[in-house]
Amino acid sequence: MLLLKVNILNLLVYALLITVTSEQGRRNKSLESFHALQTLKLHIPKLSEAINNFSFRLYACWHYNNVKNIYICPMTVMQVLSAFHFGLRGKSEQVFGEVLGYTDLNMTKMDVMEAFYLLTTKYFAHSNRRSLLNRASTILVKREAELIPAFKYVAEHIFQVPFTVIDVKESPERVVHYLNHWVAARTSNKIKNIMDEMRSLEDVIGINAVHFKAAWKFRFARKKTSKETFYNSGGIGRDKDIPMMHLTQLLKHYSAPGHRILELPFQNSKLSMYIFLPKFINGIRITELDLRRSIAEDFCKMEPDFIEVALPKFKFHCSAYLSKCLSMMDDGNPFIPDSEDLSVMFRNKSLSLGEMYHTTYIEVTEEGVDVPSNIPKTPIKPLIGIQNTLPFKVNHPFLFLIKDLRTGIILFIGRVEEI
């Protein structure tokens, strides 16, 4: 028991130290850069692998939500769950480590903290006019929980997941109204109603809302957008006329046995969207089963070619409670009260993890992913003298990824089955 307390204390002290080190690094940039580089070499590749593995597992479980279109941000889900993992002890600590993939990669809690700290402070701390990742993450907890200050510091400064303390005497409607307003303000009003009702004020609830925007490096000309047929759910009788965007450009492409892959880079950014288009109109399930292998083996085979792209405009929200989905990833359920020890988080021993809620929004247009009208538009230079182009017509269900090219992390994974 004494050894356990010492280990907990060491982790908390370490979390404080790396933040203090960052402040000192402003006075000594060379030391900070050296430290960050060494840590990066050790922990970022492992965290990237953990996030990507989690992406595939979370996506596979999402089918149980019975939705046609999927758009999830595994990295931000893992930020919230990693804050939980840091504060857990006992069976749930072990289950969370297995669900998040840290156990298989031999990542300690210190490794995870350092890696996430670098991601949030070096890679995704700032945005530019061309790309932006808006995150609204919080942990709801009742006032009677008696939150331990040291854990609060780690969650808010390392994992960047603040706490929202609620009063159980308040009406659930007021709590929901406050939460919806808070999330809307942090997602450019794209996600306005994250909750219709509060399931429980007695449990600890993780909230994660994400909105992403970025301009295409090669934008589609609006005047070329026209109404064309999209075969919803891969069926002939479910076709629908939708706005189809058009672009002819030199883009990376690869043709795998069951699907084709196209890279659409974003402007002034180290991010790209990848489209996975099944070769058969109803081949989305086969492509899903082959996705993990394709990313591991086919990305390195992509070559630039002149591609004639036809991509539909689309927009949708995607939301779900994740506790059931997470329980399918492992033999144990991380949200079982009897297996939870939250003594590092709260002084109140009667609390349990109630739920994890995730919601996203995406809108794809000629300018990019949810690009506002005031973003400066780069003039489109017509390609002259091109005789041979490869058609890439996205007129049936497809998969897509948004990937960070610096770290290899899959930021978003999605599916468009119905428009």
C-alpha cells in the first residue's frame, strides 16, 4: 500500500515537473528543444500506434450504433480516457490500459503523459488560418465528489481536459443548457446541442466534442459542381441526385485489389484526407475489413498521377455514448462500478465512471472541410496539355481518413454511406 502511494506521488510530481520544465524552457530554448526531441523519439511513435490501433477498434464497434455515416476523432477520445486511466486503480486501471492499447505497447503512465503533453503543446496547440482543430473536452463531476487538486492539475494541464463541477441541487435542464452553450462556443457554433438530457448527476461523465476545418491545397471550382447520382447504401434503388464537385489535378493515388486510395492534401498544413473508394458499388464492407492492412501496406505505394476527381459535397453530425462500445474492445468493462478505484481522483469513495460521450461535425465543400467564406482563396490554375487522366468518381459509399503527416496519427476516421 505504501509503495502504491509512493508511485502515485511520483507520477503527480513528474506531471508538475514537465510543466515547470516547459516554463523554464522559454528561457533556454535549446535545452527545451533537445528534451522535446528526445522524448519525441521515444514516446510519440508509440502513442501514434496506440491511437491508430484504437481508431480501428473504435470504428469496428461503431456499427452497433446503427448509423449510416461515421465520423470519429480517436485522438481526442483517448485524451479524455487517458485522463481517466491516470486516475484509476485496480481492475479498471488494467482494463483501460488494455482498451487504449498502452499495455500491449508497454507504455507507462509517464510515457503517455509526456507524449500527450507534446502533442497538445507542440503539434496541436496552435492553428493557422488554413486549418483548425477545435476540441471541447470536459469531465462532469458533482460538487460533492471532492476533487483532489493534484489530479485536477494533471487532467487540465497535461491532458487538457478541464473539469465542470455541477451541483446536484440544480435542475438537469440548467446543466444541459450550460454544457451545450459551452461546447458551442468552443466549436464555432457547429455543435450546438451535444445533449438533450442529463442521464445522471451522480456519475462522472466524460464529454468530447470535436470540430475540424481546413482548406484544400487544390480547391474544387464551384462552377464545375453539378447534380449527379450517388448510390446510397450501395443500392441501385436508393440512388439520389446530389451536388458533385470536380477537380483535375496531380494527386497521389493507388489501386488496391478491392478499392482505390486518393490523397487530398490540405493547404499550408501537414494534414491530408485519404479517400478509400470500393471498386464495387456495394463493396464498402470488404473495404472496411481491409482498411487496417491497406493503411499499413498501401500508403507507401501511392504515386502521383493526373486524377479526374468527382467528390460529393456532404455534411453530418456523428454522436454516441461510448461505454458499451468500449466494453466490446476487451473482456472487461471499464465502466463497471465494482471494479473502479477513483481514490486518486476524488475523496468521495462512492463515485463511479458513468459514461463517455463523443460528438463530431463535418462539412465538405469546394473550399475544404468546413472552410468559412472569409478564408482567402488561392486562384485555381487550369492544367493545360493533359491528355491522359485517371477518373476517380466517388458515387457510392466510401471511407475516409484525416491524417497528421508529421506523427502518422489518424485524427479522424469516417464513412459516408448515405447523403
